[in-house]
Amino acid sequence: MKLITLLAFAASLNLMMQPANADEALAKSKGCMGCHGIDKKIVGPAYKDVAQKYAGQNVVDTLSQKVIKGGGGVWGQMPMPPNAVSPEESKKLVEWILSLK
């Protein structure tokens, strides 16, 4: 029984220790990286700039909707088009972006 508990603890610790870029693969698969860099602006802002702008704010739901529906005016003239992502994927992407430092 102790071994099972220890293995479960180790597995949960491993999940908590995943790198902040754990969802970079999702961003790449959805085409996000064509317009956004992690460290540099491409067409849209760098993800680290987004994380810095919204640090400490409760904006996951708001930004998740913006990813799904698109938006504009916050980062300049170029609007972000709607994206073909599920609400769960959008939330996962936003949480990853906001975790970047």
C-alpha cells in the first residue's frame, strides 16, 4: 500500500514539475506560433509580453474567449482572427501563456 501511495505521489509531483512550455506543442499544432513567438513579436505580441501585461490578473476566461472569437485593438492595429480551438484547448493555451516569465 505504501508503494502505491509513493508512486501516486511521484506521478503527481512529476505533473507539477512539468516545464512552463508544456503546451507549446498545442500552440504549434493550432498554428498560434505563426503569429506569436514566445520571446518575440511576430504579427501578434510575444507570449511573454502577454504574460507580463496580465500578470496577477484574473483574465483566463476573458483571454480564452478572445482566442476563440478573435479580437483587436489591444496590441495594435492588426486584429487576431478567430481560432479553431475548443474552449478546453483555449483555456489550456491561455494558462500556459500566462505562466511564461
